[in-house]
Amino acid sequence: METRVAVVGIIVEKPQSAEKVNAVLHDYSEYIIGRMGIPYREKGISIISIAMDAPQDAISALSGKLGRIDGVGVKAAYAKNY
């Protein structure tokens, strides 16, 4: 199956949502190349970047599941030719 390279940006505005976010990321761990998490304590949020190499539908499913979690914002950016 053809895969795409993407970066998924996640902003967690409610700390109680972090456990659900981590559970979803664990479900897609086979596609995750790397992860960087930054707690922004002054604003009370967490910023997470996920690098993925996955089928298009897996990236969309991950983004959709994360976006349905209360207090979580998600955006995906795709590489053009990979």
C-alpha cells in the first residue's frame, strides 16, 4: 500500500485529554517516525508534533480521532512526493 509522509500538529488545551491523546497515538504507533512534545506551562497547553509515514487513510483517521477529543486541536501537513 502506498504511504505518505506527514507531520501532524496537536495542541492539547485540557490536561485531562492527554491520556486519550496518548491512547490514540499508541494505536497508530506503527506509522509514527518520531514524536516531540512540548509542555507550554505559561499557557497551560501542550504542543505535540508527530512525524508519520502512513497510508493516507491512516493519517486522516488519526487526525479525525484526535480532533474529536474535547480540548484537542489537530492539523496535518503532507509532503508532496513521498
